[in-house]
Amino acid sequence: MFASVILLWICVIFITLQLKSRRPKNFPPGPPTLPIVGNLLHMSPENPLKDFERFRKSYGNVYSLYFGPKPAVVLNGMEAMKAAMVTKATDFAGRPQDMLFNDATRRNGVILADYGSTWKEHRRFALMTLRNFGMGKNSMEDRIHGEMQYITKTLEESAGKSFSPQVMFHNAASNIICQVLFGTRFEYHDDFIKTIIRCFTDIAKIANGPWSMLYASIPMIRGLPLPFKKAFKNIETCENLMKVLLTEHKKTRVPGDPRDFVDCYLDELDKVVEDGSSFTEDRMIMYALDLYFAGTDTTSNTLLTGFLYLSTHPHIQERCQQEIDSVLEGKDRVSFDDRHSMPFMQAVIHEVQRVANTVPLSVFHCTTKDTEVMGYSVPRGTRIIPNLGSVLNEEGQWKHPHGFNPENFLNDKGEFVKPEAFMPFSAGPRMCLGESLARMELFLIMVTLLRKFKFSWPEDAGEPDYTPVYGVTQTPQPYSMKVQLRAAQ
């Protein structure tokens, strides 16, 4: 009798799960689902991007997948992306709130905050603050040039030798955002930098991976000692480091005379009189971590991609250097305004961003109301996965969608043009708020280094591997390049 009851309950659970995974009426099509796990077993845990492309070929540019019993809609191609993220921007501007990192940050982060008053207040504050730091005597441009002297020194010491640039670019990008956030930089061997970068590298591997998806999809496993627990530990480590930094920061702060982002936030906290304000010290710590991660990993990995391609495409590197030498003749250093006179350099940087596809699945969105896209119905609260790589490599949107070719960003007259399908920073109201800083960093760093150094692929290094390592941010395979001072220097 007891065995019969157990069997009956198993059947009930099985049927319930099957029904929960059944696609609603007029929902985007997709592969058949399995009980409990949905479509998780249909995807590679190491890199699901090839599976996403396989599903796209079978089901079209808008299809659905189930992560456990919960559905997600995957957007592919320029037309679908624009229809959702731009035309119906607010309908698709939410964030799923059952994700691993919402719990790991106790929902104090802002990048993953749901679309509401807290997010709007903090985004407005960040945009205003970053804009203010773009001007004046201690401008963003000055901060980047200040860090450049350390990059240049590191490369000068490696002149004539093979050099692995991974640590240097990660530390440089880290220091630039640290100066914006905390008004300070750290030596490249500093334990703070090394610990933070190690934690965020681990987090990037987990964030859009199978363990994160399992965590969001199957609540019953969240208490088990599985690999996603490492994310909680890494967040806690970073949070504790930030608290120490904040304590030291407060000792030298002059209210009303902000030196950096944290000072601006503390000034905002001073104005808070009502309990209902969304500005809190805990949120400030997580917001700083959000901005730190967003401003470090993406920029450093794009630079790594850029110099991988430049060192293996010497004819493109030489053409960049000819343009740089011509425009900067007689000038001590490059200015961000010089980009308007460097169409080929601009084209190369944008092509690097296109092929890098640094954040391939953006940050997951969710719908804020019942809506529709491309003729399909999408209920409120549905997870949305923007497959940015499908746009950055889309046939028909690019002259040369495959491979590395700056001509994608040049017209017949050799002038720089930016196609509509260029969206490495995503699109719509949740578009990356650090875009302007990233664009400035990439231009100033790449031009400064190409003006001074020649980069080449080592003779004994074998064939270059352009296949990126998958994560919430993609990074190139570890590599070395040969560094030489240019003759003019």
C-alpha cells in the first residue's frame, strides 16, 4: 500500500512538472523539454553559444528554452533585438529576480536590480556622476593617461621579449575604474587588486554558466554544497575588502567636495532624511562592486582581444600606426577628440569590439508586463536572453560578418561609419552605463601603445587560437606577444 502511494505521488509530480514546462499559447517555439531540468541537458555546460546557434537554425530568431520548469525567450538577430529592446524597451527592461547573484548580493546590487524607482534613481545618479568626472582638471582623460605611464613602463621592460599581457591589462582597467570610484590606484602586485580580480574572474565563469542556471531553476538545490556556493564566498570577500576601503575613505573625506564616486554617494547619503530613500551604505558597496566589475572585465578583455588580432595582422597594425603618426605629429599625447581624425583607428577599435563579443548574452532581462515580440506572446516575468553575438555576426548586417576586417566600419570613401547592428553594450534603457568610459579607454590606450610599440606574434608560438573562453564576459585564450619599441621612439 505504502509503495502504491509513493508511486502515485511520483506520477503526480511528474505530470505537474510536465505541465509546468508546457509552452503557453502562442509562445515562441523551442526544443522539447525534460522533466525537472527542462532544456538544461540540451546545452553544453562549458559553452552554450553553439547550442544557441543550433536552436536558432531550427526554431528561428525568437525561440524559447526551459531552465528547469521556468521558460526563457532567446532573442537573435537585429530585427528581433530591436523589436524588443528598443521599440518595446520598457516591456523588456526588467531583471529576473531569482538569479544566483541577486541572492549573493542580498539584492543590493544595481545592475541586477529590477526595473523600478531604485534602479532609476541609481542609474540617474551614476550617469550624472560619471559625466561630471569626465570634465575638469581631474578629468577621465587625465586619469587614463595617468595609468598609461605604468602600462608603458611595463612594456618598456619587456621590449625585445615575449610578453603575456593578461595581468597588465586587467590591472590597468582595474586601476582606472578604481580612480573613478575611490580616487586611488594600486600597484600591480597589490593584494587588493589580485584578490578582487581573482574573485571576479571566478564570478564571471559562474554567472551565465550551468550552475547559475540550475540555482535559478531548481530552488531545492540551493542549500546543497555545490559549486555555486563559491560565488557567495567571492562576493563576501569583495564586500569585506570594500568595507575596509570605505572606512579609510571616510577619514579623509571633505563633505561637499567630492573626489570620486564614493564621495558623491556619501554626499547623497548626507541628504537622506526620510527612511524610504533607496540610497544606503550597503547598496553603495554593492553598487561600487557592480561598477568595478563592469568597468574592469569588459575593457581588459576587449584590449586583450585587440592586441591578439593586431599582433597577428601586421598590415592592419601598420596602417593604424601610419594614421596615428600623421595625426599626432608634434603632439605629446593623444586626446579623445583626435578620434574624429582617425577613421581607420576608429574602425579597428569597433571591429575589435565586434569580434570580441565580450558579453555574449548581455545581462539577462525579463518582461515587466504581458507583451509580444515578432508575433509571439510573452507573459510578464519571462526571462529574456539577448544573444548579442547573433547580431554582431549576422549575415546581411555586415560586409564581412566572419573574421576580423575593419572595412565593416568604413564606407567607400574611407570614412568611419557605425552600422545599426553594432551593439556590444546592448540596447535600450538597460544599456551599459559605462559605455562612454569604455570607448575613451579603448581609444586612448590602443593609440598610445601603437604609437610607441610594435606588437608581433612570436615565431615559436604556433598558430594563434582566436576561440574565446566562455563566461558572462568572454576572454581570449592566454597568449604572449612580442613587444618592440618602434624606431621613431
